[in-house]
Amino acid sequence: MPGNYQVYLAIIVFLVTYSIIVSEKFHRTVAAFAGAAIVVLAGITPPEKAVASIDWNTIGLLVGMMIIVGLTRETGVFEFLAIKAAQAAGGYPLAILASLGGVTAILSSVLDNVTTVLLIVPVTFAIANKLKLNPLPFLVAEILTSNIGGTATLIGDPPNIMIGSASHLGFMDFVINLTPVVILIHMLTVFILQLIYRKGLLLSNDRRNGILELDARAELKNLNLLRKSIIVLGLVIVGFLLHQYLHLESSVIALSGAALLLVITRTDPEEPISFVEWPAIFFFVGLFIIVGALEEVGIISALAKLSLELTGGQMILSGMLVMWVSALASSFVDNIPFVATMIPLLKELGELAQMSVNEQDFLWWCLSLGACLGGNGTIIGASANVIVAGIAEKRGIYITFTGFMKVAFPLMLMSLVISSVYMILWFLLPRILIIPSFLALALLAALFCRLQTQRLNRTEDEE
């Protein structure tokens, strides 16, 4: 049994580390790594248990996908897709906002939201400059849709990667259970953003034609590498779809894909390894060790018992508590450390309450929706938000905390209300009824939003 001083020290290290991450007084990787060093040096968790607490599946998946995406990025294909999306919208700013939001959401579901915004935002500035429009509405849309799209799959958002690694849930489980409600939330969010920013996105025909004249193919730099990258990325996605049935971890699929791409491109390994965001990787490592120390001293177990007492073991109430607390917390602190703390808590809660597999899945989905969508609440709620704000600031566009929150926080609350209804129905009714029903509702919302966008475009022409 750990001594009282170890319990208190583990709590202090956790809280201080969290505070530093939120305040950004030091780089979050430095904070997490220093906290991990303290819990090991203080004897709170032995070195072998510290290593064992690291989720290597999450680490491997991130490294593998970073290498694949880094090499693919060199081809210019992502810039090509962004320009094509703008041209498909006919050069209408409101339709471009929807198109870029759609591309961002789709890419975020198959890559990750941080990588996606790093690819899309520079192109967005080029499009906005061509149109002589304020890029702010497009940037806000891309922040929100990156987090929404990332919610739909196992690999779209780091919290989902962590949840999938900690549970039995695989790629197709995320797609089947979360995509219907994510599509609905995405469509409604984009439509409301169009209404909010409509007056600031009026444009003359001359400027609209400037987008249509852009040569998207000029962005494609290395067609040979592009072909190889698309083949490997396709194989990796197929691997994710089948990894449960092949009894392979998602990290094995990602790392194997990275290895294959390195072999067939004969690339010097120094360059692809530089694509890996090592500060983010070591941030995860430090975080896992700190949370492992909380498990070691019994804090996680005590919190699970308290949660069980608060909800009386009532599953819907437990799920809603997990979702809303996760969302509100993730709005003001990075959702990655929060989910790292919640995962062992939910595992412990499941064991104490002797939950069935369906009940445990209910809590995992509530955590995923809460943490990923909650990241849209403020500009510091998710890594993608902070990155977009940083890029914008370098270009003289300031996304303020309060300005972003006025638009984003109500939309985040809307997404939580929709998610709550979805998850309650998911738990009470057969999945064969709920999932197709929400998917049909999402498609109707997509049709409605498209018709409304066309109506707004016609109104813009008249004005």
C-alpha cells in the first residue's frame, strides 16, 4: 500500500502538471515529462510500472500515421483537394465555407484533426486573399469541423485513438456507432455558421471568377510519390477496417503502412522521421506515466466509487454525466490529458458496477462524444484550435478567446444536446433502428443545408 505522502504527492504532481499545461507557462511536453520524472524519482510508481503504463498502441498508431501523412503531404494533394472544393462551390463564399468544412471533416476522419488543419489553413488564406475576404469565418468553420469530423473514426482524434486502444472497440465500431450523429452535427453546425457570417461574405462576380481560374493541378508536385502514397494510404484504411477480424492492433497496421511506403519510395529515413511530431509523442508518454501513478496510489479507484455513488449505478445518468463533464472540461483544458485520466476511471467504474459489454460501450461512446465535441467550446479546447489560432496570428488575424467562444460554445452545446438524445436512444432501443434513423436524418439535413446554401447564393447574386 502506498503511503499517504505518495497519494498527496501524486495528486499535487497531477494538478500542477495540468495547471502548467492550461496556463502554457512551459511547453506542455516539458510539463508532462517533468511530472513523469517526479512520480518515478519519488517512488510513487516503479520504473517498470511506469513503462508498462504507457499505451504503446496509441504511440505506434500516431508515429505510423505521421510518417504516412508527412510523405503524402509532399505531393501537394491536400492543397489540390482544397482548391477543388472551392471551385466546386462555384466561388460562392458561403458554399466555399461549406466545402472547406466538408473537406476538413473528411480528412480529419481519416488522418487526424491537427494534421488536417496544418494542411488546409494555408490554402484557406490563399483562397481568402484571392477573394479579398476576411479568412476568419473559414478558419472558425475549419476548427469546428476538424473536431467534429475527427469524432467519427478511431484515428480521427487523439482521444478516440486512446479510447480504442484501451477498449475492445475497433475502427468499424467507431464508424458504425458515431458517424450518423457526427454527420448530423456537422451539417447543422456548418449551416448555422453560414447564417452567422453571411453578411461578411458577400462577393462580386469578378472576384468569384478568380477562384475558378486557379490551376489546382499545379499544386500536384510528385505524381509518382502521389500514386504510391494513395495506394499505401488505401491499404492502411482497409487494414483499419479489418484489424479486428485480423486480430491486429491498429498501431501494427499504421507502422506496417509506414514501413511499406518507406520501402517502395526508397526515401532516406531521416526526412520521414522528421515528420513525426516528437514533442506530441513525448507529451503522451509523460501523461500516461502521470495517470499511471494516480492508478498506482488508488486515486482512480476512489473516483470511480464516488461516481458510482453519485449516479447510483444508473447507466443513462452515468453516461450523461461522463459526456457533459467531459465536454465542459475539454472546453477549457486540452482533451488529451482529460481523456487519459478518464480511461482508467471508466475501466474501474465498469468493474465495480459489473457492467455488461453494451453498458461499457455506452460509457466509451459518451466519453468520445463529450471529449471530442467539447474541444469546440473554446479556442484552447483542442490542439487543432490552438494551432489554427497560432497560424492565423502570424498572418495578422487574431482569433480571440471571447470572440471564438461566442460563436463556438453555443454550437458545442447544440452538438451535446443532439449527442445526448442519440446516446439515450442508442442505449434504450435496438441499434438496427437508431443508427439508420440518424443516418437518414443526417442525409435529410445535408439536403436541406445544400438547398438553403443555394438559396443564399441566389440572394447574394441579387444583392
